[in-house]
Amino acid sequence: MRIAIDAMGGDNAPEATVEGALSAAAEWKDTDITLVGDRERIESVLNGRALPTNLSIRHASETIDAQDEPVKAVRRKKDASMVVAGRMVREGEADAMISAGNTGALMTTGLLVVGRMEGIERPALAPMIPTIDDQGILALDLGANMDAKPEHLAQYALMGSLYRQKVHGVTSPRVGLLNVGTEAGKGNELTKLAYPLIEQLPVNFVGNVESRDVLTGNCDVLVCDGFAGNIMLKSLEGTAGAIFSLLKEQFTKSLKTKLAAALIMPELRILKGKLDYKEHGGAPLLGLSGLVLKSHGSSDGVAVKNAVRQARTALQNRLVESISKEISRK
């Protein structure tokens, strides 16, 4: 397996990407990893350390920044690390690519450089949402496309179901449609039209689900348009952050509360770990002709390594080929 990592993408690049790549290369000798980016900066992070035989550097002279306009950046910065990694996938030099960089630019790289899978109208960003039962929910689309048609949601349902089967080993994943009520006739025009299309698919469709039940793990795959999905995701992230801020405020008010905090600190760390994105590694862009994973912008070395693990599992289970095969049947 050959995996290209955009070494310059993310808030903590290239330090985090180098650290994660070194750790991954040490653990999985059967995987060739290429760090794509500014060779001088990557080597300065290595600080004289020898590269493992399955880790190499591909120099790229440009970087796509967070503030860059995605389409312009991908078209003009031909030697950007993200674009070069995408080109490696398209040309067969890599089987997968990972980036923690600009999400819009990565989506554009997927569409313009890697290319869409035949039969797929809109690729989808599919991150995992942590749940209290530790199983998580794969949600798509959570921001790659702000608008969607009913047919797009049906394709998301099929791709998400296959991903959970192939990568997470979930037998007959439960697929839910994000809505304002659980009744079949609820929702706006989009969800009302998408419902019967998903019903006809070879997936375990459990009907409409409400966002208030998502964290309890009421389905394995959550289907929605990018606008509603991204709002839901940011709301969940904001709520979790606010709760931990309130807990910190309460537990530091007095000596008594500080002692109480010390006693339950292990449990609090477990609780925080349940909501830690680093454990999930990355979100796949499903519907592309090659495997592309988006890591969180603030990924550290652990998150990068877990993204490599995720890519390996997807490649071993021939995820892209499986999705293509199912889509071609429709």
C-alpha cells in the first residue's frame, strides 16, 4: 500500500505530519508513505534522523493556505503539496492521500485532480460523530456541498453504508435520514423526496432520525445535506466545548471543588476522550475515483497516524472498488 500525506496541510504542519508519518511507518512496514511538501522544512523537523526504508519525501514548492480561495488555489498552485499528492493518486503513484489542510481546497483537489467516480454526482465529506456508546456515527454530507438533490442523499446512503461495512466491520449498518421528526412524511421537500429513494436501496434504512438522538447512537450512518449537516456538527462541537468550559469553571471555584475534581479526574478524561476527534483519524471524501482522507485541521501526530490506519483498512477492504461496483448497478 502506498499513501501520500500532504505534509504542509494543517495547523501543526509539518511537525505533526512528520511525527505521525514516522510513527505509522514504524508500525506498518508493509505500507510505503510519502511526505509531500517543502523538503527543507520537512528535513528540519527530522533534525538529522534517518528515514525508515518505507518513508520518503516528495518535494513540493507551494502550499495552499487556510485563507486561499479553493478553486483558484488548486488551479494556480500546480506544485502545492495537496495538489501533488492528489496527482500521485490519479496517476497511480499512490493508493490514497491524506491532508489536514483547507477543506474546500481538498474537495476541489478531489474533483479536479483525483476525479469523481463514474456515476457519482456529488462526493461527500463523511466524518465520524462520537456517540456515548463509543460506536460513533458516520455522517454525510457534513460540508462538502451546501445544496443537494434527493438523488445525492440516496448516493450518500449507499456510500456511507458500504464505508461502515468495509472500514468499521459493521454488519448491516443502520442508515438514518436527518429530519425534524421521525414520521415518514416529515421534513422539507428534499427529505420527503429522498426518503422513498433510500427505502429502495439495498441498505438497512431505519427512517428519519432527529439530531437530539444522534449522540445516543440511534443509527450507524446519518444522511443529510451539507448545510444542515454542518450546522448540526458545529452545534455538537460547540455544546461539548461549552460543557467542558463550565465544568472547569465549577471545579476551580474553591479548594473543595478542586479536591472533588482531583478525585474524578480519570472519569473526566474518559468522558473527554469519547469526544476526541484524534481517535477517528480523518473523514473520507466518498465518491472520488481514489481514496482521499481529510484530517482535522488541528491534527497532531496521533491523528495523522490514525488517518494512516484508516486508509490502510479502506485499501485492504477495497472500499473504492466496492462503492464503484454498487453505483454501477444503479
